[in-house]
Amino acid sequence: MKVAIGSRPYDGPWGGGNRFVGALCEALAAKGHAVVHALEDDDIDVILLTDPRVRSPNVCFGAGAIFRYLALRNPNAIVVHRVNECDERKGEPFINHRLVRANYVADATVFVGEWLTRLPVWRKNLRQPWFVVRNGADARLFNRAKFVPWNRQGPLRLVTHHWGYHPMKGFDVYAELDRMMAAPDWRDRIAFTYVGNLPKGFSFANARYVPPLDGEALAAELQRHHAYVTASINEPGGNHQNEGALCGLPLLYRESGCMPEYCKGFGVGFSGPADLDRGLKALMADYEALIGMMPHYPHTAERMTQEWIALLASLVENRAGKLAGRNLWRSPWTALLNQVA
């Protein structure tokens, strides 16, 4: 197959979407498939739309360019739209309408979490066929090789990391952890490290702060801790919890967005700051049992890319039926909007 991917992978800590692109590019090349990041060749088999925001620096093409390519150059390419965003994650009406509009050119849609498919915008606009392929982290980097579990001597060392700095990444909970570290009931029982970017004006009084890390440096930092906490609200399909879990760290996760489908069975859920205390106590009580589960954590980049390549190959193999039912001009107004946005 020749696959055109709408984003280029960047070196450094650019977040989970960037890691997905890098992993898929590597896996496709290892299987002998060609990968391009432009719509310049007439023999592209699959076009992967990764982000409709064409002004983003790592986005190579969007829905408008895909429409023109299909209409004017190669109507035989299959278009797959990967959805890994939503308005709900930031509480702002910004991206949902862009995703639905861009989805107009898609022959198939892949969501990074089933939770996304249940959002009102997709209940109204979801077209067949659609699939769920959950994200996975690179187990060559993120693994238990240097992880030392908590032996109940000294504080339980918690860690999280985020590239994004929006407050809904969980800073209400991270601020509560910061407060708890100085509270009489928790002082000397827990320690907390935050790795990544912070909202403007936010700072920790007691927690340890580390600027964004990537690759081996990030893995080494995660492995110095005993458990991983993620408090992200309405997370579409994060990768940060995968990296922590693959390093062997049991998960303390907010029951919001996709997190239950990624984390259930490998940690303890909580709803927010009000029951963080309960979640921490449950994690501590079940720590040894959870440690025994972590080697079975399934969300690896290898699993993810295998699913992706198998799906793309299947769509190409069966493209005749899909192309027979395609109508690029079924909504001229939407087609036009994709050209100007």
C-alpha cells in the first residue's frame, strides 16, 4: 500500500497524536508499505486524515485538499479519518463542527476511544463504517525494566505528565494532591511529580515539577515512581496513561472520558478532588494485586499499529464496494466549506 498521512512526526515532546503518527509511519515502513505526507502522487491507496486544522504546523493536508485529490486526480484512494479530539475536553465549542465537516470526505472513521462515539455530535453525524482503535505506547521505551514497586517504606511516589496545559487536563486534582502533601493525614505518605506544561499562572507549592520530557528521559522519570495518576476531564483517547502503565505503574484515574476503557482493571478510579482521598487509599490497599496485573496491560504501540495496518489493508482490499457508493457531491455546500476552512 501507499499511505498518505496528514501529519508529519516531530522529534520531542509533542503529545500523543505525534507519537501515533511516528509509530504508524515506522510500522508501515517495516511492513514494506510506502508512506508519504503529501497528495502529489497519483497512486495513493489510502489517505489518512489526522487533523482538520490545516494551519497547525505539523498538518500536511486537510479535507479540502483530499476532496480536490479525489475529484481531480485519483478517485480510487480510500480516505480514513482518525478522530482523537472533541470540544468536551476543553469545554469550548471549537473542534466538533470542524471534525464533522472534515468527515464529509471520509470513507471510514476511526475513533481512539468508544466514549467519543457516544457524544451528541457523533450520535447525529456518525456514518458507517466506523471503528475504534485505541492508542498505544512504545513498549521498547516504556517498560518495567528499571521500575521498582513501592515496598510500603516511605511515601508512595505518584507521577503524571501532560503536553497540553489546559486546566481540564486535571489541574483541580493535581492542585488537591499538592495540598494533600502538606496535610497532616497525608504528609510523608505521598509524593507527587508533575512532568510537562502548566497553565499560565499555575504553580505547585509542594509537588515536584519537571519540564516536558520525551523518549528515554521521560521513561526513566516515570520509572522512578510507584503509581501513575491521570485526572484529565473528557479525555478523548490519551496516551500518557499508557506510558505510565507500561512502565509498571498502577493507575489512579479519573472516571471521565475514555479513561475507564483504557484503565479499568489496572488501577483505581475516582470522580474528582472530592473522592481523591478514597481513591488513594484504595490504590494503596490494592497495590500489590495491581502490580501483578500491570504486565498484562494491552495498550502498546505494537498492538495499535497492527490493528491499524490490518484495517487499512482490509479497506483497500474491499474498496470497490465503498467507491461504488461514494458521492463526493452529495452536499455541495459542505464540499465548498471544506475548501475555504
